[in-house]
Amino acid sequence: MKLTKVFEGACKIANFRQLKLIVFVLAIMMSIGTFAQKEKVIKNFWHAKVWLKDGTTDSGYIRNGHSTVCVYDETVVLNNLDGLFSKNRTHATKDIDSMYIWYDTEPDKVLISHAVPVYYYYGNETPMEYGYPSMCYVLYQSKNVTIYEAWDLYLGDFYLYKTPDMQYAKALFRKGKKLTEKRRATLCDEFQNYSIIKNYIKSIHKDKLKDDPVSFFLLIDKVLGSEKKDRR
């Protein structure tokens, strides 16, 4: 569930502007890693720092039931793990602005998470809307779109996208899975107003999104950016 591998290959397909964005994000992650390295080291536990909407922060080790924070979790539970009777501290996702998480043994691989409303829909299934924001991990971000990865231990991780004017982050496809014809059709419906994106979805091999999701993310960004320019 580590996002850093997704950046591999991006340098091969991104133009100079997009490459600068990716390098900038990685630079932020490295600087955060320097901060993280100053903390004590406990192996195999996610370390987190949470920024709350009231301007305060909290940090500790994630102690949600599955030792990480998934898309369906309504809270983030932290504990310093500094003693036998150290207490948990619970923060509702609705009170969280953002969160950084990392392993102490890999302080340079920091994941950035935002609390965002999620609209989860596949095929003809009933759309799932949680009654609270979900912690989703930032994979790619520009002024046109943010691509998130949501962790789901039961159904599998999946990617979402959200533009600045969207109320919800909407599911795109499952990570590491082949594109089914059913999902191909519903993705075409999702982007029916964008012929370039729609034609791309229609034409790609079923393994394309599994092997190279970044190309699709960059295409969404480019098309949405072009549309904004045309409106001016």
C-alpha cells in the first residue's frame, strides 16, 4: 500500500511542467522525512502527525484496529507507545485537515493524507457515501485535479479523483486490477463530457491501468486544464 512506487515511470511520460510538480512533491516528502528521523524508532508501526482544523497538532503511532487508517475509518487513533499504560487519543476525521504518516525505519517515505468526502461507485452498485470524511492519500496534485489512493483492507485499494469544484472525491478504479468491460463503460460515462478521456478509456488494453495508472492521471489533468483555458 505504499504510494512511492507509483511515481516510478512518471518521469518517462511527464512533460517538463508535470515533472517539476512531481519533483516538488518528492522534495516535500524528503524534507518531512528529515523531521521524522528525529523521532524515536519503533519498527513496523505507522507513525503519524495530524493537523487539526482548530490549528492544533498531534503525533504518535496509529492504533486503529488494523494499525493503519483506511477509507472507512471515522477516526484516527494515536498512541505514543512510551509506556505500559500509555493512552490512546482519538481524533474524528471531520476534525482533521491533513495527516502525514511514515515508518520510523523509512523516514524519507512520508505519505500525505487529506480528509475528504468520498463517493464510492462501481458499475450498477448502489453508490456508497460515508457520513464522514475519509483519510485518502495524495498521489498526484495540481491546480486542476488531485488523485488519491484509498486503502481498503477488505475490498482492495482504489484510486479516486477530485477537482477543486467537486464536493466528493470519486472512485476511478481499483489498484493493481485489470479494467473490466463493466468498469470501462462506467468510466466512459463518468467522463462523457471529455471526448479525449473517453476515447482513451475505450481504446486502452485491459492491463493498461493496472500497469501504468500515472498516464491516465496525467491525461485527466491535461484535459481538465485545457478545458479551463477554453472557458476563458
